[in-house]
Amino acid sequence: MLLLTCLPLARPAAAQQFQRAPQGPPTRITSPAPATTGGFLGGVPYGAATDEVMTLTVLDAIKRALDHNLGVLTAEQSVNRAGGARWQALSDLLPNVNARVGETRQRINLAAFGFGSSAGSPFADIPSIVGPFNVFDARLFLSQAIVDLGALNHSRAASHDAEAARHTFTNARNFVIHVAGNLYIQALAAESRATAARAQRDTANALFTQAQDLKQGGIIAGVDVLRAEVQLNTETHRTTSAENDAEKAKLQLARAIGLPLGQRFALDPNLPELPDPDLTLEQAIEAAYRSRPDYQAALERVRAAEATRQAVAGDRLPTVYVNADYGEIGLTPADARMTFTVTGAVNVPIFQGGKQRAERLEAEADLRNRRAEAEDLRASIYYDIRAAFLDLQATSQQLQVATKARDLATQQLTQSRDRFAAGVASNIEVVQAQEAVALAAEQYISARYGYDLAKGALIRGTGASQAILRQLLGGTR
């Protein structure tokens, strides 16, 4: 009789440690916002530098950026993090199973449980202190949510956040194609400016030498020599500045694509021809709304915020849980017997000190923010594509004009040099012609590479960056 009395007292105390308590709303881990542009200007260096000068094409730079750019790597880990948050939210709907094997040695005061030894008590013959004795218990514990609308909607919100993270990762890959291509073109433009500056410096040096010879022959005055020397110093300064800018542009490109530290490389000036746009403005905008992954991610974050608001409303409703345990219990493992417990519980939230109201206000504010962000991005896409069309049209016209202006400026410089050598004119005309050549060269470089940047911006704006890259790579990654 003593054993039968004590065992029910011992087993529930151990079982309660593993039964699932009524749960509040789980902590929601939202997917992070897209990385800023600054993250895409960094990269993780990969490989060891060699003594050879690497020839780097624009497609090589883009492929390295897709593998080693910091913005892409961060977005990829955000996908994993959002997936973990989704499983964390889903765990509140899945069975929770634990196992426990324990052996306890205890001594119990039965009087504390109402088994008094006073005269006339039906338990007068039972001693107040029982034990010490052992209790062995091997048991499985199960907890399962049957009805929990709050947890269900939290799980839906986490699924939308995970989908938003995947769209954000795709957008990061699209964006890093744009960044790597832009940095490469900017580095090419900087090298072209440095080359043009060196050519103008050499021309200024030849004109300075010519002016010295003409002065010694008594054909020109000394002021022409001074003017030529001033122009030579000006062109030398421009050359130094342009060469420095070109080297810094290459360093920025190397960092963004994760080149080994200290690796020397040369740029390939032959750029692949990007396809000319065959869409109207309205068609490009509609295509962008359908395919831009950043816009799809924004819509998923709106859906996640809506599910979170529904989850907050569901947290105010009753929840139904089932708790169960099954195992063997006895004084020793040899004499343990099978027992089980099944408990169904309905948890009804009554008052939580304003917590639910606070969560509702936060969820509604977050939903309004997400909707505003999506609308702002929709407008941004519209303006980006319109600006890309304008830039494409302007740079196309500028390229035609700049090409002709460069040829005319070269002819002007040649004629001015001939007039100066013949003593017909001073070198003021030559200096002015040199400045015209420098200006024409800068305009040509800006228009030449600006046209490529405008086409790239339109491709980026319509969300077709990876599709175009696959075409250029012949269908490979």
C-alpha cells in the first residue's frame, strides 16, 4: 500500500519539467533590408597574388564579383538566416518530443500531503516519514498545438520573410553585375583620360621645344616660349592627376570583385556590345514591375507584415494544446511498469497588461511602413527607367557630336602648329587649340562610356541583368 501511495506523487513532479507550457507569440525575426550600396563596393579577397600581370575582361570582373563581392555574400547569408527564422516559427506548430531517463532517491514527509498520524485518522498506522527509496523513470514527452492561429500566422509571416530574402539575394546578384560593370567602365574611362592627358603632355613638350628653337632663330618672342612652358606644366599636372585617378579606379574595382591583395592587372578595352533596347518606355516599366526582384521582395515584406498583424489578432483567441507522456516507472529498472498521461488543455488569454494592444499597434505601424516602402520603390523604378531612357538618348547624340568635335579639334591643333611654325601667328592659337583638344577628348570619353553606362542602367532597371549576362557568357553562369 505504501508503494502505491508514493508512486503517483513522484511521477508527475518529474513529468511536469518536460510538459509544454502555454506559449505566447514567438519572437519574429524579419528578413533584413537590402544591403546599401557601400556593401557592394567591398569584397572578400580570394586567391594568392602572382607576379604576372592579369588581363581582366569586364565579364571576368563580373563573374568574380558574383562570387566574392561582400554585398552578394551578405545577401546569401541573409537567406540562410531567414530560413532559420522560418523553421523557428514553424516549430511552434510541429510536435515537440523530448526523452528523459532518471533515477531519484528521496525521502518523503507524508504528513505534508495530508497523511496525518493523529488519533482517529484513517492513516494513523502510516508513518509520517517514508524512505529513503529509489524511483526510476524512463519517459517520452510530447507537446502538440492543435489550434493556435497566432503561431500559424507567425509561421506564414516567416515564410514571406524567407521569400523576400531570396528575392533580395537575386536582386543583390543583379545589382553587383551593375556595380562591377560600372566600376570596370569607370576604370576604363579613367585610363582613357590618362592616355589622353599623356598625349597632350607630349604635344605640349614638343611645342615647348619648337618654341625654344624658333626663339633661337629670332622668329618669335620670348613670351611665346614662356607661354609654351606654362602650357607644358599645366599638361604635366593634368597627366599626374589623371594617372592617379586611373590607378585609384582600378583599386576600387579590385576591391569590389575580391582580387588577391597586391595582384597587378590590366583592363581589356574591348567591351561586349550590349543589346540595344527594343522596348518602349511603357513596356520597360511594366517588365520591371513583373521581374524586378527588389520590388518582389518589397511585396513579400508587405505580405509578411499583413500575416504578422493577423498573428497578433490570433494571439487573442483561445489555443488548444495536447500534452502527453509515455514510459516506465518503478523502484528499479527491473520492476518498472508502463504508465502514460494524456492532457488536453484550452488556454484562454484574458488580460495581459496591454501587451496585445502594444503588439497590434506595432504590427499596424510596421504594415504601413512596408506598404509605403513598396510604393516608394514602385515610383523609384518608374523614375529610374525614365531617367535611363533619357540618358540613353542624350549620350547617343553626345557621342555623335563628340566624335566630330574631337576630329575638328585635332585638325585645329595641326593648323595652329603649322601657322606658329611659319611665324604667321603666336602660340596663343596653339594653346587655345590644345585646350580645345583636351575638352573634346573629355567629351568623347564621357559620351563613349556614358552610352554604355546608360544601356547598363536600363538593363538593370528592367531586372534583366542576369539574363543578359547569360547571353554574353553563352548560356553559362
